[in-house]
Amino acid sequence: MAKGKKKKKNSRQHPNQLNLKIVTSSTCQACKQQCARGLAYLEHMSQPGAIGKGVPCILTKPKA
């Protein structure tokens, strides 16, 4: 018997999920429209020894 082709799983959890860019604290600091998430990330990264991988930026959502 021949095996059937497997469907690729959709990486998005929801069909309406936006693809947001991950930005670092330097980008958040230079942003003209600072959001609450970015300000909280800046506060976290200002602590000595803080390690961060960035936050999703709502201002970088794709234009559809």
C-alpha cells in the first residue's frame, strides 16, 4: 500500500493571528509611539544583569 502525503501543519495558532516583528530595547527606546509593552520591556532591561530576547511590536504588523 502506498502511503498518503502528509499535510503541513499551520504554524499559526489562529487564522487571524498577526505576524509581529520581535524588537529589542534599543528599538523601543527610539520609537516615537511607545506602547505599554515596550515601556515595560525597557524597565525590565534597565535592571543590571537583565537578559532579554525582545518583545513583539504591534507597530510592525504587516499591511493587509
